[in-house]
Amino acid sequence: RKEVEQDPGPFNVPEGATVAFNCTYSNSASQSFFWYRQDCRKEPKLLMSVYSSGNEDGRFTAQLNRASQYISLLIRDSKLSDSATYLCVVNIDLLGSGNTGKLIFGQGTTLQVKP
Amino acid sequence: NAGVTQTPKFQVLKTGQSMTLQCAQDMNHNSMYWYRQDPGMGLRLIYYSASEGTTDKGEVPNGYNVSRLNKREFSLRLESAAPSQTSVYFCASILDSYNEQFFGPGTRLTVL
């Protein structure tokens, strides 16, 4: 079983749609959680961190359920510019020091927003 | 700040050749990482360095070696390149476990 699993998609949605991505992780020692965005042939960039209480940044909402080891990303009112691959990322803090994180990436979920 | 820089951007090697991928960051980050990305496989960790002077294997270390030259620089070496090492290689750095990981622009390597 992969340490971080995502539905690879692709998700094809019309502009204005709401779309949700899910991610599960297997290591209960995971300390911090992120969603990254990767455009074609570019490096991944941080979209948002994910907190236990859930957090929102404009049209984007991230949720974390530690008990179920599950992370989600909700995108409302999709724009053409949201087309990209979204990577679920889990940080395993190996020594509990906050300094020795090992990031594990899901394989990514591809989103295509159509006019 | 330049962030994370990588050289070269593109490289073509023949099987058996060696090369070193260079990575540097100017953000005073403690930890640095090398990943490879292949279609359908996502990002896979090759090696990482939690701090200057330490390196550890990641998920796919075979065929690679690394050097954390100083706090700024973390290089990845292919001693004898194989076609299976054709990939896009990303270097990344992070201040600590709870902060954003910054990536370099990537090196596109083809081994013939």
C-alpha cells in the first residue's frame, strides 16, 4: 500500500463547478499536511497547508481527519486557471524534533477545467 | 533571493556515463531533498539531508549518491547512468517540518 494515496483522475469539470479531491495516508506518525499544485512541466508549489481545524483560502478549503487519516481539498467556482495537478503531501517528522521531516507525496490528481 | 536553483536544466547521457546534478538554496534552510518524477508515479524521494553533514536514503536511492557540501548545496551523482534513470529530477529545501518545501525548477535527464 502506498503511504499517500490519491485518485489520479483526471477530473474534467466545467467552469464554475465545485470539485473535491481526497487523499488518505497510512503513517500515523505524520505531523503536517499540505496540498501542492503542479503545472505541466513545472515544479510543485505550495497551495495551502492543512490544519486539524480545517482552513480556507478564498475558493479553496482543506480538511484533515486524523482519526480516519484522510485529507481533502475542495475547490469552489472552478476557473480555467485551476487546471493543474494537485499533490497531497504528508510530512513525517522522523525524530519528533521538527527538523527532520520527510515529505511523502501522493501521485497527484489532475484537474481539467473546461470553458 | 534566488530560492532553489538547479543545474543543468536539461541533460542527455549515454548509458554508463556519470554526472552530477547541482542544487543550491539561499534561504538558510536546514533540510534538502532530491526527488525524481516519472509519469504516473508522482514524486519519489531519492535522498534527503536533514541538516548539514547528514544524508539519508529515501524511497529509491539505488544508483545514486549525494553530498551535502555545506548548508547551501546538495548534489546528486549518477555514477553509471542507466535508461531507467531517465526522469525529471527536483531538488527541494525546507526550513523545518511545518513549513513549505520549496522546489527548484527541475533537471530533465534522458539516458540513451
